[in-house]
Amino acid sequence: MSNNINILFWIKKNRANKRGQVPLMLRLTYNNERKEFSTGLAVDPEKWDSSKYKVKGKTEDATQTNKYIDEVKGKILSLFKDMLLDENVSLGLLVDKFLGRDEGNMSLLELIQYHNDNFESRIGTDFSLSTFKKYRVTFSRIKEFVQHSFSKPDLKLKELSYKFMADFEHFLKTVHHNDHNTAIKHCKNLKKIINMALLNGWIKSNPFTAFKCSYKDVDRVYLTQQELEQIENKTFSSRKLQITRDIFLFQCYTGLAFADMAKLRQEDISMGIDGGRWIITRRKKTDVRSAIPLLPKALALLDKYNAGADKPILPFYSIQKFNSYLHEIADVCGINKNITSHVGRRTFATTIALANGVSLESISKILGHTSTKITHQYAMVTDMKVSQDMQELKEKLSNNLKTASNE
């Protein structure tokens, strides 16, 4: 058993706040095991001394931060020495004791902040930034709800009950005017975080087990073949709308999510099993492999822009501008639908693929889904598809009758 623990303070430079300050993080290493978490403090990156692990200068802020760093070191070393004496050194237990996460002592907002800090540290490896932002909104909503309903800043985990979750759902729907599915998403996020506390031994049971987080079916927007052709054949005087239209059409003919298109390079396009050009990549959101045979119209768009090897295959705007320009395109084309980046993906699944006989399993693989259950939310069985399938059935039944009468 090693008698040494490594204590390292560092700053997360890519997470600056509005004042330009960045989170001060703490990393503990013992016997090849590592734990890292936020100290809750933020510092000016220009004043951080990465060799001495201190804030430069003698201002009051610098003095207080450096004093805190020394106190943290002292507390961790004290806890570590106690564990050495007991011959029971556990880095996870040490962190729990340092953060006051003993069973029954941890608060709700501390738990969510711990979850979000851990989640944030794994962005780009295990999780996406977009999912992290959703958990951050959940934290904000819960913090507001606790103050609104209990007139205090936080609650202990042992104070939580089924009623808390039911009241939280009601708060989201009435105060924030969230629709049912948005409210349920926040409830599901909270339920997952509480399950994490249960697995870590910070609570004895999940008070929300009986609370059912069920989504309601909604009409998901996609374009019909006619609407797709309207956009495809429209001449736009504005270059920004021309480019937006092309990006959107590429989505409609590949099924790629906006984030996956933005990172696509020439190296992601290679020869597929049929000898044609395929996009072979991994989804940014799930890291699931996605293999997409390129249709002629998608190939034409690639050839149109002919991007260099180290550049995105298509010119890109931010997701906010892209969706804003899509709304303009819908208005110009007289399409009364809320067209966003998600609509392109659903249009591929429904109008391009499923309506033309591509199996749900193949669509799922192209979209990079982990199961066909998710694909059902993208590929809608249209009235036209039902009509086509029934027509085929009629023809088969008619042929069977003819065959039987001839025997």
C-alpha cells in the first residue's frame, strides 16, 4: 500500500465564465486511481501559476484563493493519514468525506453539482456538450423550484419524497410553461442523478422510484416529397439561404445530425462494400458507428463545394443561425412547418428511406441509433406508405387467387 497521495490543482481553460474566469479544479491520484472535481472557485487564467499551483499577486481574491488551496491540501492529507492508520485507503471514500457526502448529510444541489462537474470533465470522451447543457438547465430549474416551494436554498437528500418530484413536474408546467415532454425530461434527469447517489451509498433508497416518467406521443415534423422538391428547386437570391438549403438537403439525403455534419471531413468518405462512396464515421452524441451509402444528390452537393482535405465538407453556420435561416426558407417556399435541423434527419428517415422500402433496421444503422426503438421516433409511417403497402398486398392476394383457380 502506497503512503503517498498526489494533490494537483489545475484550471479548466475552455470553460470561462462571463468575467473571463475559469473553474479551479482538484485532482487526486492514489495507486493509479484518479478522482477530479471542481473546487467551486473560479480564477483569472492569466494570474494562475501552473508550476506553483497558486494565484499570482497579493490582492484579496488571490490571498483568499491561495489560503483555501492550503486548507484543502491540509484537510485531504489529514483524511488520508487517518485512512492509512486504519489501513483502509479508498480514494472514493476520501473524496466523499472531504465533500461531506456521508450518508444523510449530502444536499440535493451538492449532488447535482457533483454530477454535472463529473459530466463536464468527460465532455468529448464519454458525453456531448449538448447533453451537459441540458443537465445544467435541470440544475437551474431545481434550484429555482426549491427556493420557490421551500423558501430555502437547498434540501438534504433525506428530505426528498415522491411529492417533491410530483410538485417539481407541476412547477415546470405552470411556472415555466413547459410542455409535458420537456417537464418529464427534467424529471428523468433528476431521477438518474438520484440513482447515482443510491449506487454510491449516499442514500438508502430512491424516493422517486414510483414516479413514472412517460413521454406523450407527439406529431414529429418532417417534409413530404413535394415540400422537399419545393426547397430543392427554389432559387434563392441570398447566398446564406443557398448555403443553408444545401446543408439541409445534405441532411435530407444522408440522415446526418447537424453536429455530425459539422465535423465531417474528406477522410470520413471512403469506398463502401458496394464500391460506391460511403460516409463512415462515429456519431458525436453516442459514439455509435454510422455507415451511410451516399445517394446521387448527396454526392452532387459534395462535388459542388469540393472542400479540401482538412476542411469541413460543406460550409457551416452556427446551429442557431442555421435554424433561423431554415425558418426564412420555409417562409419563402410557403411551407407552414417549423423547419429545424432535426427535420432534415426525420425527412431522410421518413420520406427518403422508409417510404421507398428501406427497412427500419437499415435506417437505424444509417442514423447511428443504438436500437430501432429510437428510430421509430424518426421514421414515420405515412398514409402514402400505408397505401403502397396495401396495394402490394392486394396484388399478392389477387395473384394467389389466380394461382389457386388455375390449379
